[in-house]
Amino acid sequence: MLYAPRLNEDNTNHSTTMEIFSNPTFVLFAILCLGLALGNIQIKGISLGSSGVLFVALAAGHFGLKVPDGVTGIGTALFVYCVGLGVGNRFFATLRSKGSSLVLLSVVVVGTGWLVTWLLSSVFGVEGPVAAGLFAGACTSTPAFAAAREALTGMDTSGLDIGYGVAYPFGVIGVVLFVQLMPRLLKKDLNALPASDKAGKDPSKIIRRVVTVTRPDLYGKNISEFCDECHLHCRITRLVKDNLLHPLQPEDTFQEGTQVLIIGERAEVEHDAPMLGEVNPKDQHPRTFGDETSELIILNNDMCNKTLSELDSLSNYGITISRITRLGNMFIPTGETELIRNDVCTVVGTPEAIKNFAKACGHRSTAINATDILSLTGGVALGIIVGNITFSMGHSAGFSLGMAGGPLIVALILGHFGKIGPIAGYMPRPTRVLLMEFALMIFLAGAGVSGGEKLVETLQAQGLTMFLIGVGITTIPMVLGYILATKLLKMPLPETLGAICGAMTSTPALGAITAKTDRQEPVISYATAYPAALLMMTILAKLLLSLL
């Protein structure tokens, strides 16, 4: 009598525990939680980050746990779409700009990694799915992994998943060690190296300068009217009076010794400033009030499609629009610039004038960082449609971009053009980063669970061989890329290291560089090399499956 309730209680607890672990939704979030905890563990400043989810998922799959069906496909589409939006505004410009050498470096590094994968896999008899996983893992490319996995839909993907899991750790650590050890081996201090010409003065950087008017022919002219007549590319937003900055007023005119604050891209400021007078050597002037500038979003349709000249905001509202942020890109407007709905305008004026303009433009502070769900869902859907298009390849079955390639291509195009029909190629950065990280984790959870079913037997058969192949895929392309960048392309060391990080799609390695120096060359070269490498890896990972 005394033991029966205890046995029933134990049986009930055991049954409840089994029910919990048979719940796919619980398993998914438990994997995410434990994987992130694993990824946050740092050894010598190196951690797995979100990829810790993959290793927990492999273990979960080995013990027969399941996650909801379809999470892998959802994670794939959302992740590559967010990645594409993040780099789309730079990708096509990179192909046309002086950054062609960085794109060339990406092609060589990724191409070498692919050749090494193909050669070593052929020599050691590694199957296509495992080879594709090794390639994606050694290059730390989750989009490539997703593309290869999508190509194996309906087939056994355990080899792909395990190959990625085996090669990924050294892929992360290897690139981080390379960029940290090279300056030490060469006995060079990144902060002490001379800056390259490209990184010196960025002509597109927005700057502020105080200019003293010295041209007699300007004296007595209305400042606002002069700016419209002369089509200045910079904006005059303030006057200096009694060593203090004051918002520009409609009645203000140029007088001898008038000092004005102009804002614009560096190249435009250097062009427009001599038309007014001389740039002050010291232009640090305190503002009279902290509420003389504000960011307001244009929601009133009556203001949309009007040029700044037609709006005449200074005369009608007493404010000057100094900058416009459109689809995440900030620029300096001119009189011919048309306002469109959802433009975020940086305005300068008195607090009362700003308040009145906010009412006129329909400003709502909550709308500035709002995410357009229609554009998000429409863009992903369009990407899936593009991914399902089959491109004929002679007598073969054809080739499609799939769940990874389609959304990536659409996102790159949307990111470049900004908007196609009702679909905007912009997402607030906090939303994009959060969604990208979550999509990546649920993708890794789904992939890892399915791959974990054959984890032990695959590692017993080819574990050491796979690891060594992964080391070769990571190391050889970096060494060749370094030689190409420094010897043939004559890149300085900071730019070279950043470009190698981009070509290997290694954000942790870039973080290791930026932790050692405040220089911008590594970041700029990384951003230029990364998109081309990302796209190449996504395509080449699928090609391995058809050749091996």
C-alpha cells in the first residue's frame, strides 16, 4: 500500500518526460537553447556562436529525437534572403567598381577551395554529399550547405550534414588563426602600417564643414534662393552667430563674413565650398539646443512625389531637410530630389518648426523602424518561385537555384534596386539580424537532427579522412589567396586580411582583426569580397553533388 503510489508517481513522471521529448516543438527549442549555450563558450577568444546548434542537433538526431517537419526549408529561405538583403546594395556596384581585384580574389579563393575538395574527395573516394558538406563547412558557408541540402531533397543527407559538422570547427578556427598569426609572422603592426589611397578619404562619406563667405557678389543674396539657383549638391542647414550654430531661417542672407554650416558627401563639399568662400580650419561650434534636429518619416501622401524645391520646406515650414534615408541608404538631397512615402528625413529647425512639420508630414515614430511584412513574405515567395525554375543544360536534367539560390538572387536584386513593385528590398537592421540569426539556427537544428541518425557509423568509417580534407580545403585557398593579393594585386596587409575573411565568408575572423585595429580597410575589403564568395559557394556546392 505504501509503495504503490510511489511506483505510479515514478511511472507518471517517466511518461511525462517521454511525452516532452517526443514533442518536436520542445525538442527544437531545447536544441536552440543548448546550442547557443555551447556556442557562447569561448576558448582563447574563439567560439562556435550559432553553429553550436548544429553539434547539439547532431547529438539529438543520434538519440532519435525529432524536430517539426519543414523547419529546414523555412530556415534556408529566410536566412539566405536576409543575407542577400544585407549585401545587395553593395554586390552589383562591387562588380563595376575598382573593387574588381577583391572580387577576383574571392573567385580564386573559392575556386581553389572547390578544386581541392574535388581532387581530395576523388583520391580518397569521398562521396558527393560528404564532399559538399566538407566544402561548405571548411569555408564556413551556411548558404552553400543549405543549397546542397536542398538539392538532395528526398535523398539521404546524413553524409552532407556530418561532413559540414566535421569541417566547420577548423573552418572557423583556421581562418581566425591565419589572420591573427600572419601579422605576427611578418612582424607587422596593422595600426602602424600606412593607409592605402583607397582607404584614405572616402569621397562618398558625409561630412560637415563651416564655410566663411568671402565672395562679394553673394552679399545680400537670400541663402535659400541661392542654393536652388546654383543647384548646390550640399545642404546649408545652419548659420554661425556669436560662435553658436543656429538653424537657417527663410529670411537669412549672405553678408560679408557670414559663416554657414554645409553638409554633404566629401567630394561634393570640396566642390561646393569654394563657390561660397573658405572652409574654416576649425569648425567645432556648439549647438544652442539639443532639439533643433530630428528624424521624421514622410507618411502624408500630399508630400509624396514632390521635389524639395516644390516643397520649399524652409519658407513653408521653417525647416531644412539635410539628409534623407531611403530603404536603409542615407544620402544628401538636392532641390530636384523627390520625396517618396516612408522616406526618413533628418530635419533642422527650431523645436516649434520641427513639431509643425512632423504634423504636416504625418510622422509616427513607431513607423521609422517598422518592418514591411508584405515585402518580407512577398520577397521570399518570389525567391522560391525563381529557385524552382529549371535551367536546361543540354541532355541533362537541368539545373535550378533551389530554396537557397532563388531567395538569395531575388534579395540581391531587391537590395540593389531598393524596390520592385510593392516589394521593398529593405528591412530594418535589428529585424534583419534577428530574423537571420533565428532562421540560421532553426535550419541548423533541422539539418543536424537528420544528419545525426548516422553520425557514429559515418565518423567511424571516414572521420579522420574527412577532418584532414577539411583542413586542406580551409588552408590551401587562404595561402594561395594571400600570395595573389600581396604579390600580384599589390594589396596592403590590412586589405588583404579583410578580403580573405570575406572570401572565406568568415565573420569571426573579421571580428578578430577589428579587435586588434580600428582601421577600416579590413571591413571595406571584407564587404566587397563577401557577396561574390557567397554566391559562388552556393552554386559550386551543388556542382560537387553532380561530379562525385
